[in-house]
Amino acid sequence: GGETSGETKGMWFGPRL
């Protein structure tokens, strides 16, 4: 969910924005 977290869904948005 972070900027470069690379979560399961490949989302680049989150607390690391």
C-alpha cells in the first residue's frame, strides 16, 4: 500500500506517499 511497497494488488498509494 506504500509508494514503493508493491503490495499484492500492486497499489502504489498508502501511508508511504
